[in-house]
Amino acid sequence: MGAPWQILGKRLVDMSKCSFCSTQIEKATGKMFVENTGKIQWFCSSKCEKNLRKLGRDPRKFKWTKEKS
């Protein structure tokens, strides 16, 4: 695997993964949620946030989510 960053052109962009669908999230986009236990969850969209947090769905059961590696 690689580092949590990628080089795009001449600039260095910090990347993180969505906790539900595993897509790459660019720096300064998406939403970070910190639980009381200290666990950090990143979400690329409100769709992913609602599916994981509010509805408690398993991302492995959806075709539109990427496989966790």
C-alpha cells in the first residue's frame, strides 16, 4: 500500500478514506466525526454518514461501496 497522501501535479494533497464507502477524500472536504471513545470516522457525503451512523448499515452489503482493503 502507500502513504495516506498522493502527489497531484506539483502540490502535495493529504488524503483520507471514507469510513463507509472507502473512497478517497481530499483535504478540506468531507466530514470528520469523533466518537466519545476517540475513534475518528471520515465521511465523503451525507449519504455515507446516514447509512453508517443513523441507519447502522453494513457497507459490505452494498454494491456501490468499494471493498475494504
